[in-house]
Amino acid sequence: MANDDGLVLAKPRHDDVSTALLREYTGNHNGIGVIYRAMELLVAHFDLDDAALVVDGSDLGVQVFRARRRALGPDHAWLLSAAPGLYTSPKVKFDTSLLQVLCAIALDLDVEHHAAGHDALTGLANRRRIHDALDLEVRRSARTGANFGVLAFDLVNFKHFNESYGYDVGDEALRTFARALRAEARSTDTVGRWGGDEFVIVALADEAEQLAPLVDRVRRRLEQHPVAGDQVVNFYKSATVMYPTDEAEPGAMLARALGSLKPN
């Protein structure tokens, strides 16, 4: 199955590579990492110039992975509608059945892992992930001496959105706030939904004042993205609780931040 850019569908052979792939799968708990590691093994074993793997995962549908994490260029657009399989340049013979099964499972496990740590409505970290982030930052602080803070948020009169406009608009208000929070937070921050209309950010900072600009940016962004026509999502914010100066235990940090929510 050849194509204009030289990639072809691989054919069966080489059980030793399949064995290596199985070892990689059992020792690597990162699904996407397993897939790209599998590509590295194949490229090295067969001395390939290029390779692409089309995987049909049950949750995500068809996904395409290219060796060395290369992007798909215009010459590779055909892969988006190609049958599941391994496509290589130059052509090789390799039994892709085990590869396909392992990579599909690895991809689905990544989806499940993500779902286990994220809120289904907003896509933000859930309580479990927030606790994990706090534990991670405490360990990081012990190694590096870096401080971090916890900041909580609560939507103003959220009940109004549900009662006046319906639950779909209430959900959209939550998603709008979540998008604003995620857009203005740094990539190193953990942004999560604690529950209901309460949200939490775990952020690296030397002092509480460093997180004040984040709050101002979120307010401005919300003003630019009203819901239900002209309804701006407003929020209360908590005091910023710093580690270790304010609290030295993650649970106490969360309790203090959530307990201090008030109009601002």
C-alpha cells in the first residue's frame, strides 16, 4: 500500500521487535509515551527514514502518530483517512497486530487516566488532582525551597444562572469561568474545580501579592465573554494561602483558602 510520499503499510515479520514492544508496554505507564517509544524502536531496528502509526482507539477514534514526534505536513494528509496500521519509508515487513493492540490500549489508558484526574464538565483538575498537585509542590519545596500559594474562587450568585436561564446556561457559566482561569494561569499552575461553583489554583509564588494580577486578568477576560447574552460571570476570591508561611499542611491550606471566600 504505497503513497506519493514513500510511506507504505508494513507487512508481517520480526518477532523480536514485538517482544521489545511488549516489554516497553509493561514498563511504561504513559500511554502516549509508549506509542512514541514504539516508533523509536521501529525506526532504529529497521533504520527507517520515516514512519507513521494509525491507531484506532475506542474512546478517541482514529489517531495518527509520526516518528520523532514530527507534525503531519500536507504530504501526509492521506494518513488522516488511512486504515489503522504502520506506514514506513522505506518499506519493511513487520507483523503490526501486537503493535496495534498495545498502542490502542495505551491510548485508551491515557484517556482513562486523564478522566480520573479531571472534571468532566470543565476539563480542569478535580479534587484528586488538586490534592496530588499540593503534595507534589510540598515535595518540590522541600528540595528547592520554592514557595507556592493556594487561591480559591466562588462564583457570585451562581444560582441565578440556573434559575433564570436554565441549567445549560449555568453549565456554560462554569465553563466560561474555567476557560478564563485556565487562560490566565501559567502553565506551571494547577487549575481545578473543587466542586459546585468553587475553583482552586495551586501556583508557584514567593509571596501572595504576586498572584493579584492573575485575578485582575481573569475579571477582564470574563467581561469580554458574557453568557446568556450580556451576563458577566463574577466571582469572589479567597485570601491567598502561602506555603509554608501561612500553612505547612496541604489540607489546612485548602481549608483556609475555601473558608476565607468572600466578596471582593
